[in-house]
Amino acid sequence: MISKAVVVSRILAYLNGELAEADLVRWAEDAFVALTESDDEIDDEALMLDILGYLGAGDSPDFPLTWGVLTDFLESLGTRVQVIARTA
């Protein structure tokens, strides 16, 4: 089941360098299809489809996965991002 928490965790994994862009895009494409084919009731389904659709197209120049775009998605999903710097 696709939930807001799952989408948030995937976006955060990408922003934290734990998930490659290609993997995020592939996951979002699969999640979009699964959500459209599901009979389950999903909170904010239109919002979820918008976000997953954008993420699924993130490997094209028209849908850049920028910090601003991704943090806006996170905020619309109820998650506020805070940056913490770490030394390498």
C-alpha cells in the first residue's frame, strides 16, 4: 500500500543520498501505477498521484528533482525538512 509516510521516506532517502535518482523514478512510476489500479481508499489521493507522477517523470528535463520541488512535496505531505551538516 502506498501511503504518505512511504512517499516521504523515499523522498528523504533520495535527498540523503541513500537512494539513486533512477531508483526513485522507477519506484515512483511503479507506485503511481499501483495507486491508480488500487481499489483502496487513500488519503489525499489526488495529491499523491500528482507527486508520484512528477517523481516518475523526474528523469526528464521538464520535471527536475530540485531541492525546492522536493521540499515543497514533503511539506504538502506534512513533513518539514531541516538541514543538518555533517563532516565527511
